[in-house]
Amino acid sequence: MSVSSALKLFTGSCHCGLVAYSLKIDLAHPKAVKCNCTICLKRGYLTYHTSPAHEFTLVKGKDALKDYQFASHNVHHTFCGTCGVACFFRSGSWTGGGGQEMTSVNLLTIDAGQGLDLTKFKITYFNGANGWEGGGKDTPWPGGQF
Ligand SMILES: [Zn+2]
């Protein structure tokens, strides 16, 4: 099965519903990232880094989004200004976009009832708490999250 034929469209949203998005997820190679850096830990991100092939689309809520930035200010940690749920973040620097701003989706905000089984995802753990030393691995880093 090619990657493109394994891409299935899903919708996601914040809790109050002001923010909604869609994206295609590669079900042939379902993978996600957990990181123990300060923001991933506190927000509980289960991260899906997208490329243009995933066709991330903000369906509604552009005006409802707040943008939180810190440290180097090169990542836009957006969240719904009403319910506070963080559906995705955007960066041009490190998500593989090669300078193009790419979107990373919090898979926990995919809408229920679409058959997406997160237990089937291969999770790679990153050590953001220690400068991302060591790259990704299959088990959580000491002091990391779950
Ligand atoms: Zn909301």
C-alpha cells in the first residue's frame, strides 16, 4: 500500500467546538511523538507532525485561536481562547518543513467516533527536557511523561 492510499481524512476540534480542523493521517505507518519538554509535558501533547501530504486544514476558529510563544519564539503554540484546548502548534524551524511553516497536531484532539485507534500508533519519545539529547527512542525518557 502506498503512503498516499493509506492517508485517511479525520476531523478534530477543541472542547467547545470553536476551533475545528481536518487532516489526513497515514494509517499504514501510524506514528506519534511524545516529548518531555516544558510545553509538551504541561499540555500533554501526543504529537503528529504533518507534511503537505497530510493536507492539514483549519476548518474554523482562526479568530478563536490564541498564540502562545516562549523561549526562541519560533513555535506558535496555538490554543482555543475559550476552552483552552491546544489542537496544534506551528513551526518553521524544526518540524521538517525546511523553512516552510508546518503544523503539528495534538492527536488527542481528533474527534471521537471516526475509528482512529491511538493504541496502534508507534510512539517515539524525545528528551526535550534535556535539550533533545539522544534523539528519539521507543521508551519514555527518565523523568519524562508516562
Ligand atoms: Zn474551544
